[in-house]
Amino acid sequence: MEKPRLTHVDERGAARMVDVSAKKPVRRTAIAAGKILLKPETVALIAENALAKGDVLATARIAGIMAAKRTADLIPLCHNIEIEHVAVDLRLVDDGVEIVSTTVCTDKTGIEIEALTAVSVAALTVWDMCKAVDKTMRIERIELIEKRKEELR
């Protein structure tokens, strides 16, 4: 059995971008999720749209979408792919905000980094908008939930 190896490292151990030029485009979907923990009082302020910076969930949703579209500018060896769809869903729960991002492309390489970036930046946006009222915030469990490919016909 072949030993697993890092794809972004060449034979000498130097960082490199993976060559995907020989690959065929495939429809790819990735779903990522995460959560930002907040005090119940902060959750209530978000629900009431009572924070000075404005609508937290709408702003975080747009920030997540924008971040997914700029992933190749943020992650040095990430391919610049044509994103066809990004959805960022934020849900208030008793102890914070749950965030789920779904990203879709038809390309030669995956879109999971874009989904993870969307969740990360959405969580950071919630943090930025709530930092004046909540010093206990914690971002946790940003993870890839699902990744799938559909061959084109």
C-alpha cells in the first residue's frame, strides 16, 4: 500500500500548487459548519437586531459569501475556481450562532476550502459585530461535513 503524502509538497519538501491541468471538470459540492458560542444576552441582542453595528446575521451571511469567492486570494496554494453557488445559513441557538455553508462548482478541483472559508469568515464577522458586548465568545468546530462529486455526462 502506498504511503499517504501531502499533495502540496514536492519531492524535495517545497510547497507547490497541485497541477490539475489533466483533470476533467466535475460538479463538486462541499458543506462546512461551525459555531460561535455567545452569552444568552448577546443572542437576544442579535435576535432583536439591537446591536450598534446592525444586522449581525445578514452581515455575516454576506461576509461568508464574499470570503468564499476570494478564497484563492487568502489561501496561497488554493486554485482559483469558478464558484457557481455559495449559501451561508446562520441560525440562532440558545448558546450562539450555528453556521453552515454550501458551495458548488463545476471544475477540476474541489471546493471544500471555499466552504470552510465561508464559515470561518462568517463566524469572525459575528465576533467583530458582537465584541463590544461579549468578551466570552468562542469559535469552535469549524469542519467539513460533506464533500461530493458528480461526473458530468
